[in-house]
Amino acid sequence: MFDSFGWLGVGLLFSAYALISTKVLTPDSASYQSMNLIGALGIALSAGADGSYPATILNVLWMLIACGSLFMTWQKPTLHQDSR
């Protein structure tokens, strides 16, 4: 079961990297950071279940960075257009 989470995580991280490299997504987009967060979670679960603690720690740190980026994205003020 945890292998499935790992494969899902690998797919998401690879897709996120491909989408940012081809400029489909931007680094500060919630979509990109969400893909990083969920992808790292899947790999961390799989690695932790297998006892691969260095990979687990790496992906937990990856998740923390993604969470911080998402928080900063959500804190950005939005511009509202006047509806007149």
C-alpha cells in the first residue's frame, strides 16, 4: 500500500518539475506548491514504511518548504477591481 503512495508522490514531483520547467506553472503558484506538498508526503510515507529515514527526513523538509510557500501565497494581498 505504501509503495502506491510513493509512486503517486514520484509522479506528482516529476509532473511539478516538468510543468515549472516548461513555464506552464510558476514557482509561486498554489498548484505547483500543492503538487510538491502532496508528492513529498507520498514519498515520505513510502520511505518511512521501508525504514529509509534519510529519504523520509528529506521529504518532510520538502513538505515544510511547500507549506511555507503556500502560506506566503495565501497571505499575498489580492487586487480588487472597482465594480462601477
